[in-house]
Amino acid sequence: MRFIKEDGKPVDFKIGINSESLTNITIKVNNPYQLKIVEVMLVRCKRPVMLQRLNGGEEVVITKDFFSSSVQPGDRLMIEFKSVTVTDSKGVLVPVVLDMPIFNIPLI
């Protein structure tokens, strides 16, 4: 699973993303995996501010337009993978259980 900013650079989970220059973030998985349901939450302190539910395939794009008006330094994006599947050798979609289904990106 790769998290890529609009400029093509990977997201740095330790440093985060500058809240003033927040860009689209693309999450990509390799075939035969599929991202079925991804929830993205803008969190301030411990409280959710906004929620975006995305349906995808091999990639999902978190658009900056959804969060840009509400983002403040110190917020974070919490990305939760609700449903991920893999296509088995018979072409059947099989649910995948992720060891770490939640990722946090600090907004500085």
C-alpha cells in the first residue's frame, strides 16, 4: 500500500503534511488487491471534524477540496480501511484482514 502526494512524493507519516499546502493524496494497492471502502476523517484533538467515505479499486484519491476549508495546523487525517479484498486464483473476491487498518497523517 502506497500513500502518494499530488507531487508524486510519498507521504511521510512522521513529519506529516503542511496544512496550508494540503494536496490530493492517492492511496494505491497492487493488483489483485482492491480497496472497497475507505473512510477518511479530519480529526482535531480527539474529535472528528469531517468524514469522507470513499469507494475505490486499485487506487483511492483523497481530494484536498473536501478538507481544505476546515484544516488547521495540529489536525490529522485518520484513514481507516473498512473493506479490502483480494482476487483469488478462481477470480473470487476474498476479504482481507489488515494488521494495521488505520493510518494517521499529521497536518502541521
